[in-house]
Amino acid sequence: MKNLCYLTIILLSAGLVINGCKRSDDSTSADGKLLQGLWSGSAPGLGEFKMTISGSKYDLKEINSEFWYKGTFKLKEEVTPKQIDFRIKDSSIKQIVGATAAAIYEIETDNFKFASYNPGDSTRPAGFDIPDDFIVFTLTKQ
């Protein structure tokens, strides 16, 4: 009986470890599927941008400058407003490489809007219509 209890504890622990180590693929979630492809649009005060999303990777470039980010993203679709974390793997601004931009987002038809403070700031905007000093990107699917 004692061995059966130990075996049960070991199997339950192994199940927790295995399930805890599974990583969801954001490119296969409902919003992840909608985000795939090429987007273009603007961020007021910053300029015009193009963004390519492939799997859980993104590439964001300002059209008329040498400003760009590359990295991965993680979605949190179950919260309101929806959240997206952009992890910066490479950038034209070397001091932000490794930082995360904590953002909120919404997708409506072929429109993708997201807002964040500067990369590395863990504060996330509470909503798009709340006056503050965060950046809002509004992009359209190409």
C-alpha cells in the first residue's frame, strides 16, 4: 500500500512537470492565426510601419528610417483588454535588446491595434481610450 502511494505521488508529479513544461504556440491560437502575415500602418508621432508576423515571431520596421525590432510574442487572449508581450531579440536600438514591451491589443477584421509603453517598462496600458503617454500602433492587413 505504501509503495502504491509513492507511485501515485511520483506519477502525479511527473504529470505536473510535463504539463507545466508544455509551451503553447501562440501562432495556433484564434488570434495568433489572425495575426499571421504582413501588416502596415502607423503610430502617431513615430511614423509609418510594416510588421510581418510568422508563427510567434515578429519583425517591425519603420518605413522611412532605420528603426526596427525583431523578436517573439506571447498572447493572453483570456483577459480584457487582451494582452500581448513583445520580447525584443534584436533591434536597431541595441540597449533594448532583451527587453519586453508589455502591450494590450485588439483585432477587428483586418485591423490590428496595440499599445505599449517603452520596451522594458513592465507597466501595461489599461485601455486604448485612457489618456496617457503610451504608443498606439494601428495596422491593416496587407
